[in-house]
Amino acid sequence: MSNTVDGAGAPVSSGLLALAESFRVPQELRDAVLDAAVPPPSEGQLWRAEDGPVAVLGLLISVQSGKDRLPNVLFCPVTLDVEDESGAGVAVASSVLGNADVLLWPGLARWIPLAALDHLLDDGQDLLGAASRVERTAASADNPDAAFALLDAVDVFSGAAQALAQIADDMSVLASLPRIAVAASDTHASRDRTSLMEALPGSGADKIRVLTDVLGVSGPDAMAVLRGRRPLTDDESDRIRRHLGLGGQEVQHHGFPLELVAELEQPRWRRPLLGVAPAAGLAEARAAAAGGVYALAARDSAAEPNWAERIQRYLQAGG
Amino acid sequence: MSAHKELRRYGGFGPQCLGLLTRLMRREARGLPVLKPPGGWAEHAFDDLVQEFFAAKGKAVTRMLYAQAGDDDQLGALLCRSVQNWLIDWARATTDPGALRHRLEKILPSLPHFARVPDGQPGAGRWTLADGPDGPDGPDAPDGVFVGDVEDLAKAGRTLGVMPGAWSSETRRAPVTDKASLVRLLGRIFDAAGGSLELGQIVYAVQGSFHAQFAGEVVFDHRAEPSGRLAAAVGAAETGQSGLATQESETRIALMARRLLDSLGDDGVRILDVMADPVQVAARLGVGRSQAYAKRGAATAVLAELIGDDPDRAAILAEARSIVDGRAR
């Protein structure tokens, strides 16, 4: 034993420290993790995705965006520390991750919001080839139940089974990442939604009063809900729907233009947004930015606003 | 400094990360009763588990955490998951029921006498005799699915009296029965069941069949190879060879030699054959005397940690040197 102690004051074996020294990560990985640049996501790239306590490494199999939907990516989890005796994993070469033991799990692939992507780690040519090879399998696997099919193939009593089950849960968290509401008219699901602003009767003060009564929130909070700075939870939406007798329609606040929300979900804005609102979570920072940028845009008369430029101006102004 | 900051700053585990690993290992290992040593948990037992885990998975886990963990919470959760997964596999490989189960999983599909019950039939996925049970369904096996007491199956197995062979090592597996004996034993168990069995039931029955002869002989030892004679019995049946002990020993020596070389790092490997002489160490590495002592000390610590009290220490070192010589050529 040496004199070295850990954070709890317990001694740490010098042999372990020597072993740890030999396991230091390669410089290529350090460079990739510390690189501040965040390029646009595209197929065949290895990304880190996260939401709160959940973090997953994965390969982008497909990137999907359009005029009537927010951008999503088909994200296939990658592991470094899971052994595969089932043959369900696909070995892939990533020089950044050290090549050895890098496994793709097509059965766990899910469509997740682009907003979940945090950092690009590798975009080597080998990965692009791997992405195209697993595309068909992964696309067909995109539903929560597909994970069970994969887990059926894995020895249920092995450590790998537990690891993969946990990753399947993590993928569900990423797939249900909270998103900023888009104006009903901008979405393909507009028939099933109604704007909070339109649904609430009376003047602005009347609308605020209904919200404070039904949701039990303060006046400023009700104002934030009405203006879209604070998204409605499913339960709140349900309570308003029942109060107004709106049948099966989902109620949301007026929402923001789809192009603005899609731009805000680009990974390159993640860290700048957190930079202007360090105490807030990313979802709150995005919602605040949507409100702020939209308010700025309301003063302009451009027919097709350049949302990226406006987000940049919002950030430069300190949020 | 937090564990995550340490990992990011040094690109590897330092005291904070290793301390976290040790605390996680202690907590998670206690959650697996099958790992509990006969005399209860002692601190060195946890240290041994940490050492085994880190030697086996440290490199991959370090990279995974560096790439994946964005803060201390994520680092803790991811490291915990790795530890849990490894402990499950470790328990299966090193405890008697676990190893026996693992080996039965591998051997049963290769035996024509047994088959899985097809989908859509009662007991789908369970194991049964390939030509079906003799006679009508017994009282313990409605619809051909055994639902009785597995102890009765173990009693039936014991009547065969499968005997152990010669046994000289406390830390090595040895073949104690042959494939034919195992097939006979499984056949007896299935006959007694009169229906299909879950793998867990088979494991219990096989284990129980041997227990009369092996009671008290299976000892948990973190440092030893899997010590169960029951697993050895099935292992021998798997290969049908009597020289399994020798083969496994050689395989283990080769694996340990490679693990040792991985752990020693470049400098440690370069001085492996001259460690006794600091002057030669200094010359080999092109460093001063104090540095030579430090390098030699680090390598010695790795040797002590990995093979310090290993009965095959000399053979492992010889194999490691042989590998190094081969690389040089």
C-alpha cells in the first residue's frame, strides 16, 4: 500500500494505481471529448447522447428532418464493456474508442430527438459502413418491444443481459426527451391539438385566472405557460382539457414555429444555451431561448426569419 | 477533486475513481449472497474483487467512462452498471452452481439425447428427453412439465453413484467423471422427472446428485480458479478428455501472462527479465538510478498484485518472457 488515499480517506493500492496508469485513454479520445466544435449530425457518426442522469454512446444510423416534423435520429447504442456471447452485437471499428470491444446493438436502436445529441466522438469511414450495414435491422427494431427480442437472444443470467436491459431503459428516456411545443398549425398532428391561447375563453386576464384556478399555479407561472415559456405537463394538459370539455384533443400553449424549435434542437446550441442559463436544465434553457428569440422575431418583418442568426443574437445578448 | 474531474484531467483512474470503484464493489458484492465467502466478508476479499475487475475490465471501462460520463452522477451510474455486470459473470464463473449452470448451458445443446421443448407446446423452452418421457404423464408432470420437488430428482441422481477421480490440487479443476456418466446422470434425472425441466432444476438436481460425495469440498476463493468439482465434472464431459486439468492450467497460465504484460506497461515489460538488477534496469530504460528504482518498484507492485501468491507464478513469468521474446523476434 502507498500513502495515497481516496476521497473518503481510505488507502489506495499502489498496484491498482500502476494498473490505472497503464489504462489511460489514448490521446485521440481525449482530443475528441475535449473538442469544442459540434458539427451537424449525419449518418455514420458516433455521438454521445444524454438527458439528465442518462448518457449513451451510439451510432447515427439515420437522420430525419422535414417541414412538418422535428428532427430525429435513429440512434444505435454502442458499448465498450459488454461481452457478447449471443452474436446479437455487431463489432465495429472506432479508432477513437480504441477499436477493441466496441459493439453495436441494432436491437436497441430507437428514434430519438436530435436534441438528445451532445457531442460528436468519431466520424471514421468504418463507422459509416457499419451504419449502412445495420440500417435495415435497426430500423425494424425501433420500438420498445424490440428490445425484448434482443434480450431473448442474450443469456438472461449473464451480466450482458442486465447491461442491455439498462441501456434499453436509457434509450426510452432519450426517446421521450421533453421538447418545446410547436405551433399546432406547423405539425402533422395538428388535427389532434388545440392551442391553449385559442381554447381559453375571455381576455388575457380571464385566461390567466383559469390557469391559476385549474393548475394551481401562481400568476407569473400562468403567464409563462400562456406565453409558452413553460411547457405543460401531460397531467396539466389533461386537466385543462377536462375543464374546457375538449374531448380527446390535446391542449398545448400556442407553441413556436417548427423551424425555430428544430434549430434550437441542433446540438451546437447545447453548451451556449447552458452558458447563458447555467442554473437551468437544458430543457428550461431551450424553452427560455424559444420565448426570447420568438419575442425578438416579433419585432422584425422578415417573411422567412433566419432563426440561427436570431439565436446567435439572443445568446450574445446574454439570454 | 471529484472522480469525474480526475478522470477528465488525467485520462484515467486515480485515487478518487479507484476509491469510488472500491466502494461500489463493496456495496454490489454484498448484494450477491452467492459470492459471500464461507467465513463472511473480509476486507481483503473486496480488494481482491476490485483487483480482478480492474485487471479484466479496467481498460475498457476507463475508455467507456471517459467517452460517456458527463458528470459525477453519470460516472457513478455507469461504473456501477459495469461492476454489477461483471459481478454477475464472475459469480457464474467462480461459484459452483454458476459454473455448473454455465457449462450445462453449453453442453446440453450438443447432446442428442436431450432437446428443447418447441414453442407453442407446454413448457416451451425447457429441456426434455429427445425421444420424450416413457409412459404417461406422471403426477409430478402434468402436460409433460415437471412441477414436483427437485430434491426427488437429486435423490434419483445419487442412486447412480457417479464417482470422483483422483484429485491433487485445491485450486484447479480436475476431471471427475466422463461424458457417458454425465449423460447417464442426466438421463436418470429426466426419467425421474417424467417431464420437461428448467435449466435451474437440472442444475440443482445434478448438483444434488454429487453432493453426497462432495459435501463441504467446494470452497470460495477469489484468487483461485473456479474450484467446483461439479463444474469440473461437466467440464470433463464437455471435452470427453481426461487431460482437462492440464489444458485449463496451461490456458490460465497463458491468460495470466498476457494480463501481466498488459498491466506492466511498456517500461515494465522491457525490464521484466532484469528486474533483480537496478543497474541493468537503468541501462535498459536509459534512466538514472532513482528512476530505475521507481520503475522497478512499480513493476514489482504489479507482479505482487497479479501473481504475488499464485502457485503458478514461475510458470506465468516464464510464459510472459516467452511472449516478449516472441514479439522481439
